[in-house]
Amino acid sequence: MTQKLDTSCQARIGVQAGDAVRLTQPWKEAKIGQIGIIQGMRHTRLVSGNITFNYSAFRDDRVVSCSGGAGTIITYTDRLVPTGETMLIWYWRWKNGYVEGDNGEEYAMNVYVWEWDGTN
């Protein structure tokens, strides 16, 4: 489910790790309309970033890291177009911050959606 916001606010904040990217043209292993997640350090305005489609996304207070694919690309964030939308994305993290087997938990949050045409 998406929610429509003002694109100027999204553009001022800039691309952040954990934001969603909607593909507007076919690109390798991903299809038009498919959602990818931007990886990187949190609380930083990104100049470039990895976008992973077919993802499993880890997100904590410091970083967003994705596994999955096929379909990961590094691109400059000025290639991404703000949509003014947010959408609910599922992530996982270590429960209580403890890294150990069977201690992951899933959670969902609303993030900004950007569009990308598959070009660098």
C-alpha cells in the first residue's frame, strides 16, 4: 500500500538507505514495477548506492544491508526520481541487538519510494 506525499519534501531529505526503488523500465533480472531496496549507512544522504531487487533486507540503527537477487546495481542517486509516495516494507533485525542463531525478528515500516529507469 502506498501513500502520496509532497515530492519537494522527499527531494530535500534525499535518498536514504532503506528507501524503496520502483523500476520503470525492464532491467536485467528485474521487471517493470518491481521494488528494490537501497543499501548503505543510515542517517546519511547518499550520493550513490546499491539497489537490490528480489531482496531480503536487514535494517538496524546503523545500516541497511540486502541479500538476494539476482539483480543488484550500484547507481548514482541523482538518477532516482522522487514519487512523493511511501510504502510499507518488511525488514529484519537482531532481536534486542543480540547477534545469535534464531534471534532475528521481522518488522515493517513506511519508507519513501523513488523511481529508476534502469540507466546509470
